[in-house]
Amino acid sequence: MTAFVIFQGEITNTEDYETYKPLAGASVAAHGGKYLVRGGKFVHLEGETPSSRTVILEFDSMEAASSWYESSDYAIAKPIRQKASEGSLYIIEG
């Protein structure tokens, strides 16, 4: 079953985050994932205002998404994102 990796957060260091993006993109592609959402405008309809940045990745399965997250490819990018942003990252079945 398809799985989605979702990041919702605030960028705290845009310079470092710009360094992160191509590294993350290459790791996602190398593990068969694809970007569905990369930030962008949103319309707030109900509840609390969401974080300023939402990213949604699609993978073939929960296992594929977990494999990407734990990969040596993403291990290079992950600490850059963690340093440059605050938020939540999770995997959900589609």
C-alpha cells in the first residue's frame, strides 16, 4: 500500500535549508519516492493555522518510506533539516 512521508514545520535557517533540499531530493529519487507537495501557498479553512511549510513525499509502501528515512543517502541530509527547521515528520499509509 502507498505510504506518504509528511513534514510540517517552520524553517528556522533558510540558508541551511536550501543546502538540504537538493540532498534530500536526490535521496528521495534514489529510493523510488516522489514529491507531491513542496511548500507552496495554502488556504487555511478551519482549526489552528498550520505550519508555514508542508512537504509530502509518496513511496510505494511503508517499508520503502522507512528504508529511505533510514538510508545512508538521507543520513547526509537529515541533520541539516533537523538543524534548519522545527516540526513534525511522519509516515502514513495511503
